[in-house]
Amino acid sequence: MDEKTTRKLLIDKALERAGWSPIVHCVPGASYDTAAVEEYETAEGPADYVLFDRGDALAAVEAKKLGLGPQNVLGQAQRYARGLRGGRFNFHGFRLPFVYSTNGEIFWFQDLREQYSRSRQVARFHTPSALREFLGRDVAAASAWLRDHPIEHQFLRPYQQDAIASIEEALISGKRRMLVAMATGTGKTFTTIGLIYRLMKSGFARRILFLVDRRALAAQAAGAMAAFEPEPGLKFDRTYEVFSQRFRREDLEEQFRFDPKVLPTEYLTDPKPRDAFVYVCTIQGMRINLFGREGAFGTGREPLDEEPDAEGLDIPIHAFDCIIADECHRGYTSTEESKWREVLDHFDGVKIGLTATPAAHTRAYFRDIVFRYEYERAVREGYLVDYDAVRIQSDVTMNGVFLKEGEEIGLKDTQTGQLTFDILEDERLFPAEDLEEKLTAPDRNRKIVKEFAKYARAQEADRGIFPKTLVFAVNDLPHISHSDQLVEMLREEFGKGDAFVQKITGSPTVDRPLQRIREFRNRPNPGIVVTVDMLSTGVDIPRLENILFLRPVKSRILFEQMLGRGTRRCDEIHKTHFTVFDVLGVLEYFRQASAFTADPPSKPTRPIREIIEAIHNNQDRDYNVRVLIKRLLRIAKNVSAEGRTQFAALISGQDLGDFARSLPQRLEQNWSETMVLLRSEPLLDYLENYPRAPRTFIVAETVEDLVVSDYIFRTADGRELKPEDYLVAFERFVKENPDRIEAIRILLSRPAEFRTEHLKELRAKLAARPERFTEPNLRRAYQNALADIISIVRHAALHEPLLAAQERVGRAIARIRAGRTFTPEQEGWLELIQAHLIENLVIEKADFQAIPFSRRGACGRANAAFEGRLEELLNQINEAMAA
């Protein structure tokens, strides 16, 4: 296509679509209202097009034929912009504020008003009103406002203020794409709302698109904006309009209850400079708005959120000044990644990506990470909690399923759910990867549930509340749903009714999933939720204390997002950590990986038409022939008997497998005829839509599993220790360090001198070790939930028996009582001392100033009761406690 044809067929249509019409040829001396004027004369020669609006020349367009890239020819358009005669603008010698270069498919744009502006690729031409709006925007004044107004908000944490400052600095410097990496649970949404308010108040942005990937996150974000107070007594949504998708009232958080407003269509199709609003939308909904309903997102493991209200619209590229993409790591396949990019690329606004897991392909798009706040730092600074790990080992999970000849199995029809039974006539081996995909072993799932239940009940007994638990299942597909099986087994195991265990997935069998999420977050029931993907990212459940991995995960992005469901603090329940129950070895799989993942998106299957067309065009011919043969043989394995007959009718009675194997010879001997056959529409339609053999799913009820578990102790330097290895490390440390740690030396050799400061030092030094020798960890390793730290240290060094605090105190007080008689008043003081020791292990005179001692007259009265010998008594008690 030459340049003239390119202009008439592609560029003229693109100009007209953007509102630059009529397209007219230049007439010397003529004036123009709104038009695209061809071959407009300048001092540097004729410009291909000059764009006029209301009599003003606004932009020059340099056109090239379709076969040429337009990026490097903007210089020609700049030359015409300098040579324009009579224009009313003058920006550093440019008489036009804007220039474009295009080949009809690719468009490059530059704003010449700023001396050091950079060109950028855009999806299409801007409209006349867009360029007018650009002219009316004062970026310098907005930048000055951001510099002059410090980031001050009473609820923004220091690192959140740093994040906003870093983004603003990047925007002021001219960056148009940037990435913010903040650990899950550190308040990305709250930080972003603070940023949005400042961008809108400064005038840097007026129309902001906040993109999320799930309706649950859209409801959460819209609610957070309604509740946010950028200034005392001033609600965000009372200052700027906040629009979202349609939600039911019951889908919204009680503390975020508001009237969700649906965005008027004209705000998208005809944006006005006066409009100032935030639109919270799913990426799926916006993609439908831009490109129609073709090519929906989905993982195949559970149905995706539907967007019934979304419709195709003609949205100009300047509809939003700023696009913020939450959870922008999404794109586990290259198809999904390209769909994300197509939506983001449509808009000519600054683009800010938010994620906890900055993958390589995400960074490649957003380019610079302008701020990073990692999980380890957030734990260290007390904003997130760390996790403990329990490894649940299942023989079936490790080794797969071996079915013997003569065993009875269930065969489930995956289309109808009908279950029949059969006797195996030969042995079959299924690898572990086939579990819940091709077969299920119910005994495995049941025993894993029982093993988990032991820990959950112990947690409930210790804490007084049931630990909210999230279970990741393999799938939620009709008739073979792993989720449904786990829900039934968990309900049976805990016996607390259906409401206690719920499924929250994208399946149509889940009624009002957003409401279910809200209930899981805020109410006692459900205590356990089974999910697949829906709760894997973004959703906040601060009360979550357990995560059970029953789903294989090979993507670090997805793993960190799933793990992030448990990292949030919850001071209301005194949450100090969460527990990961690992059935599939995911913790070990990712243990050595770095915080920055290089996971590429997985590649989707190429359409068979594309493979055949590549062969026809001699593109990597040998490779594509091999790919086609493999694809045909795969079809031969899956096609039904009816399908084989259909293929034979298309290929003169030949078998599909034989045809595939003979393909290289056919192409070598009769290329033209073979290609005509391969490219024929009946054959292509067959290869795309061949009848599949009915798929059966095996229910192996007779398979028995062996399931055991133990705690895994994670060290600060990346090791994972079994309980026995952890105790060996602890006992070695205690025995080797008395000379370097005074608290250990005094406890072991001079117990009479052991005091509160030594106890504090002991706990601090042990907890600071890479192995994290805390009392809870040591109790778990010794399998003694009541052992006190003094007893634990003396046991490690001297092999003394492990004692509970109450038992140690009882023995110490009994030693004090031996051979003595105490008055009733002294006995009363001893009872208070005993209660204090059970909680604190040591006692000093200063403790008598606190309740409950102060209620009885504090230290002076106690000293009088013991005839001035209180301090001597306390020394004897402390010695007895430490001995």
C-alpha cells in the first residue's frame, strides 16, 4: 500500500473518526473552522495535514505508507510546525502546539509546548476537544501545587506518604508510566486514594480510571473512597464524584455503606474539561466497553465475574487523564497480558501500576518501579504479620494413585454428573498432577481435612475463637468440583452447620459472592471458606489466620498473592501471625526464589488456523509442520468415534492419526494439493470443533492415604527446619553461649541473681536469632504448650524436666513454705505473689506499685507484713524460680 492509498483508506478514516472533518485540500489564503487540511503550505514545504479547530491551527500530521514505521518521522512534522505562517501560537519557536506521525495503524504524538517534552505512541488521533483541553491545562501550576503542599494526612503511614511523594516526583519529571510495588496488606488502595485526591486538587488530573480485576475489589475500592476523609470532616465522594459499576447494597461493607453511582455514558463518550471524577471499573468491563465481548478473561478453574451491564462504546483516548491499574501483575497467560495492555494502551493518560508482585512482564510495560515496600520490611516495622508453616504430608499427594486390576472405581460423567461403577480389568497409574483433574481419591481429601482440623481445634482452644481459614482448592468445575468435595468434608468434620463452611468462587452456584466475602470478613460465620481464584488477590480479610494450600501453584506471582491474604494485622483479635498449611510443597518450591519474580506469562495454545497459515506462508515451515503433526495426533487421541468417521469422510477414508504421520511426505510430494486440503474451510472447521470423546472422571473410593504433619520453622536467613533440627539448633545455642549472653549465664550458674531485666534480655536475645527462638516456637517444637522459658532453657542446657509456669511457681512457693509458718496477712500477700509469678516468672519490689498489689497498700505494707524482710523473701523466691 503506497502512501496515497494509505492516506485515503486508513489515515483519512482515522481523522474523521476523531472528529477532524471535513478533510479538504489547502486553498491559499482560506480560513478553516474545524477541518483536516491536506498539503497545507508552510515555510518548510507542504505538511501532509494541518488540523484546525475554531479557526486555530493546532497540529501537523506527517503521513507515511503502511509499510513504514512512523516513530522516527515526527521530526518532519516538527519542521512544519516551525514553518507554519500566521499561527497564533509560539512555543520555543514552534507555531503549532502538537504534532503527529502515522502510517494509518500506528500513531505517534508530541506536545511541543514543553521544551523537553517526549513523543509517545497513542492509540489514535485525539479529538478537537481533547487538544483544546490540553491547551487549557496548566501542568506547571499543578506541579507547583504538589511541590508546595506537603503530604499531610493523619492516617497515612510514613511509607505511604513516601509512596505518594515518589509517584508525584515521577509525574512532575514527565514520566507517564510507573510501577508501585507494595506488599499485600500495606494499604495500596488507601495510599492511592490519598494520591488521587492530591492529583485532582492540584489540577494534575481531572478524570481518573481506577481499574481492578474483580467485582469484589471494585466494591471494596469504591467503598473505601466513599469513606476516605482527605481533610477532617470532608468525605472524598462529597468533593469529587465517584462512579462504579452496579452493586447490590448487601454487597458493600457496612462501614462503607454508600449509594454507588453508575457512570453516565456521556462521561465516557464525550468527556468534558469541567468533569472531575473517579471511575472504579473492572478490566473486564472496560474491555467490553472498548472492544466488545470477544475474548473474555478466565483461568479455566472457575467461571469469571460477569459484566452484564457493560456494552460496547466509542470512547476517545483522552477520556481519562490518569489510569491506575490495581493488581497489575494480572496476566498469567500472554493472552490475558495482551488484553490488559490493549485496555491500558487505548487511553492517552499517565499510567500507574499497583502490585505486590512486580513480574518481569509487568515491569517491562510500566518501566520504572518508582517505589517499593517489601513484605519483609513491613513485618520488621510491624505493619504486617509473619507466618508459621505446617507441612502436611500425604502419600497419595507425593506418589499419585495406583489402581490394581479388579478394584472397583466410580466413573462420573462430566457432562451430567451421573456416577456409575466399574471393575478395572488392568492396573492404572495416575501421577499426582492428575489429582482432581482426572480422578479424585476422597480418602486423601478427608484425611487432610482431619489433619488440619487438629491444629484448628488447638488454635481455638488456645485463643478462645475459631481461626478464620481460607482453603485453596484445585477447581470448581461442574460435577467434578474439588471445592464442593472439600466443603462437604469440612462441614462433616467440624459439625457446625452449613453456614460455618462456605464456598466463594465465580461459579453460578454461589449466591451473591460479594455478600459472602463481606460476611467472611466481618462476621463469625463463615469460619472456613473454600475458593479457587476469586479470593486469591486483593480482597482484605484481616481476621484470616489460616491458609490451606490444596491447589498446586507454579507461578510465584499467584503464590505471593495467595499468601498475602493472611499478612494483614488484626489488633482486634490480637493477631500476631498466620499459619500456612502446605500439602503440596509450595513453600519449598518457592523458598529459593527472589522477591522479584521473572515468571513469564504462560503461552496460550496457538489456533490451528494460524499454524496452517504459517506453513502456507513458509514461516518456520519445518517447525510449524512438526507442531501441526503433534496437534493432529492430540486430536486423534481425544476425538470420538463419530468424529473419526467425519474425518474419514473429509480425507477419502483415511484415519486421522495416519494422515498426521504422513503429512511431511504429502507436503514434499504434493505441496499445492495438500495445502488446498489443509486450508479448506470444512477441514478447518472440523479441526476446531471436532466431537470429543465423552470425558469420565474417576472416583477412587478404595484408595487409602497416609497423612502426617509437622511444624516447619522458618529462619530469618531462609532455612526451613523440622522440629527436631530446630531443637538441636536451640540446644546447641544455649550450651555454647553462656559466656556471651549474661542472662543465660546467670540463669544456669547464679539463679539467685536472676531478675526481670535478665528475663527480658533472655527473651530478646533468643528471639533475635535467625532461628527465632520465641516461646511459642519452642513450645511447638517441644510439643509442650505450657512450658515456660526458664524451664525450656534449663532443659536444653541441663536436661531438667519441662515445667509449666504454674507448676514451676507451685514448686518455688512450696520450697519457700517449707519449715515456715505464715500469718493470714502474709498468706494473702503470697497468693498475690504466686499469681504474679505465673504470668511473669520473676518478681521485684517495683512490681508492688502496680495492681493488684497497690490495692493492698503496695510495697510499704507488704514489707511491714513480712517484718521488714520483703526484699530477702523476694530474692529467695526468684532463686527458687530460676533453680
